[in-house]
Amino acid sequence: MDRLWKFYNETATKAVPRLDFVEHVTYLLFLKLDHERAQRPGRFAARPIASADTWPKLLLRSGEDLHRFLAQVMDDLGRQAPTDPRRATASVLFHDAQPWNVDRMSELSRLIAEEFDPYHWSSIPQDVLGTAYSQLLADCRQDFLTKRRAGQILTPPALLAVIARALAVAPEDRVIDPACGIGSSLIAAHRQMSRHGRYIDAATIAGADIDAQMCRFATMNVLLNLGRVFSAEPPVLRADSLQRKAVAISRADRDVLATVAICNPPFKSTDGVPDTTQRDDFWAQKADLPTNFLQHIAITLPQGARAAVFVPDGVLFGSGAAAAVRRNLLMNCDVHTLLRLPTGIFHGTNSKSNVLFFTKSAPKPTGEPATRTLWVYDARTGRHHTDTENPVSEDDFADFLDAFRIGKPDFEGRTESERFRRYTVAELLARPGAGLDLKANMSAALDDFGSPRDIALSIADHLDEAGRRFRSVADNLT
């Protein structure tokens, strides 16, 4: 993919935002691979998703003719075709797709002719092509900051791999992410399944995202990394997950209940508090985005399902809706582990983040809480990372995985250490608002708050959030 960035930087294409450039790379990759697979000899040939002559015609056009033709192809593939399930994935990938402005067609013609047509993309090993595409998205980390309006953020793949291992994801699981972004959590879960050396059904993972651009990135990311055929059911759907009273894997014929959920939801959004008035199953209304995703997952997962949900510090100590959700979570789920993450791992933000691990439980007739003991692991104190100069690795969480006691019944054998501390549910429920802003580190070292720039960004984020809340209060005043 270095060649593509070189093309981008050395031509007038650099006037196009990098994410828009990667979007067009995504479209062209799909069309070129679709064409190549249809050209295979004999029984190895795949029936194309696009019209059979799409790529040759694309190659021959230029200027306004290219713009018109590509717009027509995008419109055709982006329309849902209930009578042709083979095009379901393409409809997610090309939904609301638009070509660059007509004055950019000379660069697009060169991109097609010089960087795509001469190469046989389907001969590139799956792991190489998938990794290259994921890196292409990672190279846009700065550009993803412009999408903070909807709360998108890139989660380090190494951390997601650790979470998939801690959840003991297996081939018989059905894993969902209701706010999947570019699909990294689904890829991590599938790779963990593959460690068992068994066939992994295509229906084992599914994601959703409200943003059409994220859905196309996630779709292609999963297709390339996991070697899924373009005619299969889409791994990602464009949907507002908070509007549904179910956490399920949607299929053409039925919904498959999830057994595992991994989710790093938006921590903030300038779109305001989401409207969840139709969710009469929610424990609390008028909650912020991460609190709503936490309760959505906890309420809708079937009994026995496992979850790992990212939450900012505010969800652990906030009052009102956050406190109501925490108390209900402790009562209805076995909240067994809280991982406090290092600062600096999310590009361009100093968000203090945590991962809550829990298992959905049936309400006890005695009224006792489903949670018995919460173990808190501190991976934050004295540790600071950046995604470029000091990125987190799986090795950074080796001690956490050892302490977690993966797969042990009731996590037997857990022992307290300098970074791992035990809290009983009675202690938790006795805290004001059932607060989970808990310390685990026994050392005298102070928390690492990050660089001065990180601290300033954190303050700005908190001021933005406070302003949003005050505006919401003002809007409700008569």
C-alpha cells in the first residue's frame, strides 16, 4: 500500500482528504478483485457481483464519461436487491457512494490505469492483502479525528486481540460489535477462533455502525483479512444499534443470538444525547452514548453470554443515569473484571478508558446481585503509550492475561497483587451510586496523566461535554 500513498502524495490527488482517497481505493479494490475472480479458468471462476464488463469499461473511460459511469456503477451496486442476496455485501460497501468531483477524474483515471489495472490483486496472499488494507486505514489515524462528531476512534488491534483471548472466544461462539467502526474487533475475534484450528462459519461474527463510511471500511477490512467471498452475507450492517431491542447477528433468514459482545462505543458525540425514548427496556433514559451502549448490551444479551465493553472513567463514577445503569449491571450481570487502560492509546485524545468484562445472568429469585466479586486490574498507573512512538502490544498485557485466569470456572486461582485488587459486591453497592471508579494499584506511584498536550486535550474534552450537558438542560427548561 506504500505505492498508493506515494501516488497520493505525488499527484494532485493529495487535495482530496485521505479518508476519501481510501474510500475510492476500497471501491476500486472491490471492482478489480471481482473482475479478476470472474476471469479465473473453468470451475474456478466466480460469478461477478458487478456487471461482467464493469472493469474494462472503467479502464477505458475518462473525464465526465468516467464520472457518469462510476456514479452509475455505485448507484447500481449500492441499491439493496432483495431478490439477489449475492449483492447484499456490495450494497453495504457502495451505500450512498459518490465519485470524486469531475475535476478529479484525471487523477482517478491514472489511479485506475497505473496503480490497479497492471497488478493481479487476487494473487496476493490473504494475510498480506488484509494486513496492508488495515494499515492503510491506520495511516488515516489523524483524519479519523475529523469524524469525532459521530465519536469514531481507532482501537489498537493488539488490545482487541488481548480482549478476545480473555473472553476465550471459540469457533462455536457468535460475536457481535454494535458499534464496530472499521471492524477490528470482529477480525480479532475471528483470529482468536482460528487458533482452535477448526472451520469458522461465516456467521460467527457480525457488526453494525451508524456511519455509512465506517461500514464500507469495516466491510472491506473483514472481507480482505478473513478471506470472505464478496457474494456472502455482509459482515457489517448500517444501523443505529440503540434503536433495536436485540443484540443479534442478522442473517437473511433469521437473527442469531450473540454469545459474545466486544464493543468500544463512541465516548462522545456533538450530535447530542441520543433519543432512546422507544427503548422502554432501558434501565435509565437520557444517558450518554457509552452508558447507553453498556446498558443496551447488558440488557439484550441472552443468559450466559460474555461481554467486554469499553467505558470512559465518567461512566464509572457519574451520577444519575450512569449510577442507575451501574447498579442494575451489578444486579443482573456477573461483572467480574475491570481493566483500567493506559493513557495515550487512542490517537489524538487523552480519554481515560476502561474495559468492563461481564457475563449475563438470570435474575436470582432471592433478589441477590448476580455479581459476587469484581477484580480490578490497573494497567494505567505508571504507564503511558502513544499509537505511533510507543504503541501498546499484546506483551504489555501478558500479566493481565495471567491474572485473569482464562477459562477457569469462576476464575478460580485469582490472587491479589500490586496491580490486581478484589472488591466484593457488598462493598460496591455500598459506595455512593455504586461507583466503580476503583483503585487497584498498591504502589505509591501517581497516575500517569500523559503529556501536557494530552492533559490540555482532556480538559477541552471535559469542557465540551459539560457544555453539551448544560445545553441539554437548557433545552428542557420552559
